Amino acid sequence: MDFALILASISFLMAVGWGPVLMRILRRYKIGKRIRIDGPSGHRVKMGTPTMGGLMIVVPVVLITLALNLYNLLGRTMIGRSILVPLGVMLAYAVIGAVDDLAGVRGVRRGEGLSARRKLLVEIPLTLGVAVVMKVLPMQFAGQVGVPGIHRAVELGWAWVPIAAFVILGSANAVNLTDGLDGLAGIIVASAFAGYGVIALLQGQVHLVHFCFTVVGASFAFLWYNAHPAQMFMGDTGSLALGATLGTVALMTGQWLLLPVVALIPVAETLSVVLQVLYFKYTRRKFGRGRRLFKMSPLHHHFELLGWSETQVVQRFWLVELLAVMAGVALALW
């Protein structure tokens, strides 16, 4: 654990130093955020703020993780090589997110990026492939699930593969929906990774502990520039990459059943969108005019329109997330 905390500090310093360089690059090529017209009016001042800031997290995490695991990656043991899975997922989803961000800035659908259907056409086969690789490789807890109160992992066999793909895909898009306020996604993701880092520590998965806290350190560095008022946005480059990686880490610990607890805020954000859409369609079919369950979704915009300031929403959501992470770790110990 002491080395994991040192890694978090190193990752933080690397990312903080890389941040200004990245911002200059993004400004030079005019890769700035476009704000939804139908979003809260207070967000329109953020128009043009550099996006794709997720690269500030991804680059240090990749460099540090590869450096630390180089010896094991070249050896015969699978203990070191297993870390290639979350690392590969992070890189793959960062590429998808970067394409989406660039499409939102310069594509036909400016401000919106790629359509959900086009992204799913790539994400679904990708996540299924990752799940199959995890099942085929002799990885701890692959094909299994930990259940609170049962002190032995439950074997699911090949039925685990589609479930694992859904966990990764769902986690990626949940964090993506959470990324809507200054500092929100970064602090929520850092807390969730810290929680799974502790769970991995209790299981003796040293490489995974190091990886989780490397992500935590880089996420804290990103928050240095993303704190309100944000100088840089995470973009889909970061939110998709971090969300998918979080789901992968949860699968590697076998405690993916606890992901809705550990990642309570992203799950709540996703449910608010789903419920909003379903309720709108139901009321339009029943009454001839769609009604909204929330003032706006995702959930953080609902609270903004209730009168909470952006900073209040972020801090209060983070407090709830911290309690959820502690509950998730406690359930993993049960």
C-alpha cells in the first residue's frame, strides 16, 4: 500500500506537469467544448474551453504502468501480463472517446459528436472481445462473481462473458453521463478507483492496487485544472476510458456485483436518463404529450435547476459517493 500511495503521488506530479502542455496543444488546434443549447444557460460561458483533457490522465497512467510491469510483461508469469487488460481497455476507449470529441468539435454533428448507435457498433464487439480474453486467460476471478455474505466466489462459466461485456459498457457510458459539471466526473472516478484499489489490496492483487492508485493520482492532477471554473474538460476521451477501465477493474476483483454501490453516482446519473426517456415516451403515448420526471437529465442538471450551485452539486454528490465507496468496501469484506 505504501508503494501504491507513492505511485499516486508520482502520477499526480507527472500529470500536473503534462497538463499545461496538453492545454496549449488543445488551444492551438482549437479543440474546445461546444455546449448544448438546451442545457442550463449558466454553462454557455464554458463554450470553447479545451476538451479531450482525459489525455492528461491516460498518458501518465499508461507510461507508469508499462514501466512498472515491464519485467513481468516480458516474463512467463501471467500475473504481470494481466494488467494489460485494463490498460488496453483504457487505450481503446480513449481512442473511441477522442474520435467522438473531435467529431463534436469539427464534425457534422457539432456539439454532439458521434451518434450513440455508431459508438455502440464499436463498443459492443470490443467489450465482448475483452470479456472473452479475460475468460480465456488464467486470470483470478474471471468467470466468477463475489457475493456479499458468501465467502467463496460463485462460478458462472461462459455466462460470465456477456455479463462482463455489459459491466464494461455500462460503466463506460455511466461515467460519460456523469461528466457534465466542473470536477464532478474526476472526483467521482478517483473515489471509485480508490475503493477498488483497497478491495484489490485485501485480495493480494498487488499489480491491480498499483494500477488503481496510479489512476487516482492522475485523476487528482486533472482536477487541478478541472476545478470550477474549469480550464479543461475531460471529454469522452477521459470519461469513456475511465468508465470502461473501472468496470474492468471491478471484474478483475470479482466484486463487480458491488459496482452499482461503489459507483453509485454514475449509476444514479444513468438511471435518471433512462427513467426520463421512458417516462416521457409513456406519457406522450398515454396523454398525447410527453412529460418529464426530472427538470433535466442527467441528474446533476436536475439539481442545478432546483437552485443548487454547480459547486454545491459537485461537493454533495462527492460526499454521497464517498459514503457509497465505504459501503462497497465494507460489503466486500462481509
